[in-house]
Amino acid sequence: MKQMGAAEGLLHDKLSFFRGLSADQMALQQAYFSVRQVVAGEELWHEGEAGEYLAFVLSGCMQLKKDTEFGGTPVVVGVFSAGAVIGELSFSRNDVRVVTAAALEDSQVAVLTRPHFEALVKDHPELGVKLLEAVLQATCKRLEKSYERLAAIF
């Protein structure tokens, strides 16, 4: 995984929930993110690791897998492309990862670490609130879709 520095315009261009921010707000917020390249087959994180950051998929496709009791046979719990946020569960609880995230194809993600998030909230509380609202909305939409998929089984 290659780290590339600040998120230089990519959040606004690739993630719809940041489009409501002014140019000044985007410039302020982007300073708290870094961009990473994840090559196909590479893990961004592994289940059980500390959830020290969340990631916004800028390009490519990321897969989330959950280990099962059948050792070596993980279950795919989600596939996420550009515009998705991943890792918010363990990040928000300040807990370990409950799934493994791996790139299905070469991908680019914008990463927000816990220290950078805390600095963003301290330095620009209104941007921190907007970010949390965006992550919450994305998570709620994902949960709603999982309810629909579950109901379709029965």
C-alpha cells in the first residue's frame, strides 16, 4: 500500500457527499486526509487489527470479508466502489476491525486517521460534524440495503 499525501481535490471530485462544501471548506478538510494506492489482491487491513482509520474509496473496488468458523473460508460481506466509505464501524467504536478489506482491483482510497479526525474536529468543528453526518448517512444507507437483502431471502 503506497501512501501519496494530501487528498488534493479528490474528495470533492469523487465523493458526492463532500460536494456540498465550499472550496474553502474542502481545502481545509483535505489537509487531514492522505491518499493510498492499494493494488489488486492487497489488504488495506485485516480482521482483528486496530481500527485506527476509515477510508473513502476514490477509485477501484474494495471487498470486505468476514472470517468464519470454517477456517480459511471467509464470507464476502460487501463490495464497494468509488464513493463508498469503509471501516467506519471499528473507527467509530475505536475498536478492532471486524472484517478484512482487500482490493479486488487496483484502488485508491482517501484515509482519515483517528489523530487527524480529532484534529479536524478540534480545529474546525463544523467540518467535523459535516463529515460525521456524511459517514452516518452512508452507513444508514448500507444498513437499509442489508435489511432489504435479508428480507428478500425469506
